[in-house]
Amino acid sequence: MDTTVLKKIWKEKYQIAAPQFEKISNVQAVATGFNANIDAICQMSGESLSKLIAAENLSLNELENIDHTAILTLKDFIKGIFKAFRLGIAEEWICEDEKVYELLKSNIECSHLQIGGQGGIMANALSTVGVQKVFVHTNSLPKLQADQFVKCNNLISFDEKGKAKPAYKINRKNDLPLIHFIIEFKRGDMVIVEGKKFRCPRANRFIATYDPLNLNLVLDESFMKNMLQTKLDFVFLSGFHALLSKKGGVKLIKTIAKKIKSWKKENPETVFHLEIASTQDVSIRRAIAEELVPLADSIGINERETIDLLHVLDFPALAKRCDENTTAENLLKALAKIKEKTGVKRIQLHIFGLYMTLQDKNFPITAKQNLAGMLTAAVVGASKAKTGSLEKHDVLEIKPDVSDVGLIELESLAILLDQPNLITEGIGRYISWDLIAVPTILIENPISLVGMGDTISSVSLVAARS
């Protein structure tokens, strides 16, 4: 079908987003946990990266020879950025050494601070779009971190005495600020090493994390106690990717799995969503896949995280195929394998140009509702990418320019599955499940992509339920 015709069809479908967005206030209460921190944003150009490489006298062979994905030295940090830059991918590496962390600080010039961590990002987004009450878990909440939460009274956390208050008004003075470095780079920028040119294929970011509390999954007991007694529409869980197996991370995941089981038992109608993140520790990744994914009603995932899960769920051939040819067709097969192996009821994948959801037919949110939620989330995500923040008036002003890449991928799926209506309706079937697919809105030169997946996953669900 002609691309111009398809764009017109999907622009019309996107008209549902504005009225759907206005209904989000029907969602009464959600909780997000467990990681919230401060993100220090650094826009890094190819020229700046070249200077870092030269200052540390790193050869191309050293840059490409990555035998570990932890930040033990400044050189590791630079190697991580170079990898993410040249591949246009998002990765997060962990720094455990405070001295190395201080060294990073002295070598990075940040433009601004903002809320970080999947839990914190989702809390800000859900509060801004109008959910009645958003409870956010914070294991640290000094004023500097509280200042990064939106100034909304519906975004609630707990002070040092366990009292519920708007998060931005809390100052737990004895808590430590938890600062993560977000190194962002732009599509088309170029770095030259030993005369060889590397052009960044896609805007993305590299995250360097030093965070002793989230690395040890320290929980705020006031939050846990109150959430067990609160009627919630959704619980959004995240932050397990930062754990380390050598520091008892697998045991921590098994312990939190028991708490989640109890939480679910007390809230049988609540939808529990797990947001997957880049996890470098393979043992932790396997524990997340085996202990936490089966407990979730829904998971959110990108293409890199999909491939990583395939490896620990023992699908190496499919992982290799997806890595070499990252198409919607291959990734749909991957989602099916993950779903079969873990039993999770719903998976939402966000990739460049396209969102896909694969879910059980009896999932409490129908395929039609999911489509409306995903369209709404695409508009919200586009607004966030365009402006760098999330304001209601900006969201409602977005005019959808539907992604050509997404339309091509969607048409390929429709042909593969012999379901021509998928390309125009966005709803089909795969094996025994509902398949919902939405070509996204194209934003040229996005201001920021930090937290895009978290925003899309969480808003998709609350907008669908509205």
C-alpha cells in the first residue's frame, strides 16, 4: 500500500490520543518502584568523545576490546561510551568505586539535573499526565533529589517519619544524593579514531551508575507497608538491573520476589508491570528472567533487552539472528519465545519506529484498549522527545508525523502473517495471542531520549485502562 495513504490512515487513528489522554484521570492510584535517583545529563559530541579518547591515549584496538562491562577505570567509561555511540544503542554500566566515581565527575560537564531511575521517571510521567495518585518509592530523598520530582501534589512519597507527602516537599536531610551520569549523543555525529570515521547511527545514551543504595536494593519500609494496604490500579516495578551477583544480587531478587508475591496476593486486581533494563551482569539478568518476569502481568522491553533475555532463556540462535537482523519479524518471534518460556501475560516492545504488544486474549485490557493506550503513549513520548520535558499543553499540540520505518516494518509483519488488516488497523493475532502494533511518531533531532521506554510503557497501560 502507498506510504502516503498509510500515513493518512494512521494520522486519523492518532486522533484518539487527545480524548484518551483526557481520560487518564480516571486511573485512581498507581505505585512505582524501586529505583529513583538524580540523572546528570551530558550532551556529548563526537568531538568531545575524540578528546576523551586522545586524553587517555586509547587505541582503536583497546576501544573495541571489551572484556568486561563494569566501570573500573576512566578508560572503561570511555570504552562504554564509544561502544554505545558507534552502534547507536543504549547501555548502562555500573561503577562501584567511589574514587572512580569522583574521577568521572571531574571529566564530565553536565548541562542539567533531572529525575532518574525507571521508578522515578515513570512516577513523574504518570503524575504529569493526570493519574489521581502516584506513589513513588524513594530509598533516598534529600532536597536535591526531591527538587527533581514534578511539583504536583498527586505525586506522593514518604518522609523520614513515614508520613505521606508530595514528593517534592520532602527533605530527608540525612539521605545521600544518588547521581547517575547520562551521556547522550546525536544521530549522524561522528568520531574519528586512528583516521577511521565512526558515525552514530541513532540518537541514544550511555549511563554510568554509581548508586550504593539501589545497587543493594535498599527498600523504604514506609512505602512497602503503605502500599500493601492501598488499593492500586497498577504497580510499575524496575531497578533490578543494577544489582551485582558478587554482592548477593541473586539472593536479593529472590527475596523481593517473595515480597512481590505477597503484594500481589493482597492486590489480586492490580496489574503488575516490570520494566526491563540493560543488565550487564548475566547472573542477575537470568534471575530477573526466571524469578521476576513470571510474576509480572506485563513487561516492557526494547530490542537490546529482548536479545539479552533470549540468551539467558536459552535461545542463543534466535538471539544471534535478532542481533544480526533486528527486524520486527525476528523480534516478534523473540517475544513469543520469551512469553512461552516465562508465562508472562503481556509483553510490550518499543523499537525505533514501532511499538508492538503481544498479550493473552483474556488480558484485563483488551487489544482495542491497548491500541488506544499505545497511540496515546506515542504522542506523549513524542512530546517528551521534542521538548525534553513533559507538559500537558505540549502533548495536546503534537501533530503526528508517522514514522516511515515503522510503516515499513508493520507492512512486513502484515505480509508475513498474511493479515492485511494489521497494516491499517494495528490489531492482529500471532499464534494464540493478540498482537497490537503501532508505527510511532517521528521526531527529528530529539532534545532528550532519557526515559523514553519507561514513559511509553507506563503511559500505554494507564491510557489503555482509562
